[in-house]
Amino acid sequence: MFTMANSRADERTEEREYQPLSSAWTAMRQELLREPARAHVLFMRRPLGRPFVHLRSANIGSRPPNMGSQLLLGDAMGELDDPRFCADAVRFLVAALDAVNPAFAWMGVDGPATDDTNLDCVLNRRVRDSVREARKLLRGYSWTTVCPEELSVRLGGPGALAATGAFHRVVPLSAGGVVLQATETVAGYTDEAVRGVFEALHPVLPPGVPQFDPAHPELRYFPADASRFGG
């Protein structure tokens, strides 16, 4: 496996590449702490050159605490039905976020690989608005979703979320927030599981009727207005 990494300090500067990441991580970490406009770390598999894991971050002109992260798992990896691989991926996410109360994070293979979330696309929400309101309305949901403490409290906390039966695993973060793994494996994230996640989270989801986005046909979502959903 090998890595590709780059970042931009702001919209007016050129991208800075880090190769190899193993020896350049200290420099990249320092730039990340200065809130770059965008940063990517892409783990590639030899010899096929297919994406293995893609970590992507962008502050899109916002400042803490309104920040988010994505961990995108390549859909050609073959491990998406492997419980051990999926458990390790969730453990990685928990370890990465445990010291903070993230506004939002998600992990899955249902895209989009942009700053938008699934709900940003199908509800036609601007990313800036979505990020700004992240501690009032959950930006989206996927196979694994990270809910900030502010919204977790409104949903009754980790215990109440676990009691819904919608999640295979519910992991509270030490600094606040909760990691919600919908099914044991990514492959097991069926339409029924998507509905279960929606039902559990709908009190904190943004209102509006989702509209199919032809630019992102891979998006997974339950086609109902969260503000009018009655079970």
C-alpha cells in the first residue's frame, strides 16, 4: 500500500504535496492545525492502484466548532462484507475523533466524495449553510454516522439511540458526541437499514422532501420529509 497526500492553506495558494507521507506527516500535521482550506490523504493499494481509504477534510471558510470529516472506503476493495475489516474501520474513526466533539462525520461508500453530504445533495442545501447549522441539524447519515453531543442529547443520548435498534454499535466519544454504526458490515447497509437510521435520527435531520440527484445516483437516503415523519 502507498499514500498520496496534499493540502492547500487557502483558496489562493497552490497545493502542497507530501510524499511519502510517512516521513512528511509532522509537516502536514502542522499545516492541518492551521486549518487549511482543504486536505486529502489517499491510501492506494498496490499493484492495482485502486483507492483503499480516502480521508478528506475541508473547512470551506468555516471555523471550529463547525468542522466535519469523511472517511471514504473504496467500493472495489472486497472487504465491505468482512465484519473484522468494518469493525477496524469504525475503531479507527473512534480513535481519530475521541478527543473532540465533532460537528459531523460519516463513513461509507455511498458518496458523494465532495464537501456535500447525502442530504445536502438531495435537499439542495448549500454546504456553507449545512456546516453552519451542523450542531442544530445533522448534516446527513450513512453506514456510520457521527452525531455531535448537542444533537445526541436531543435524541436522548447514547443509551436511547442504542435502544432504537437501528444501530449495530453505538460508541460514545470521550469529548462528546456519538459514533453510530448502522450494520455490522458496509455490505449489510440495506434499504431497510437506511430507513431504520432515518427513523432513529429524523428529529434532528433537516426538513424537506428529498429529490433524486442525477449527478449523484449512488446516494443512499430515505425518501421522506424528516419534519413530517410520524413513524
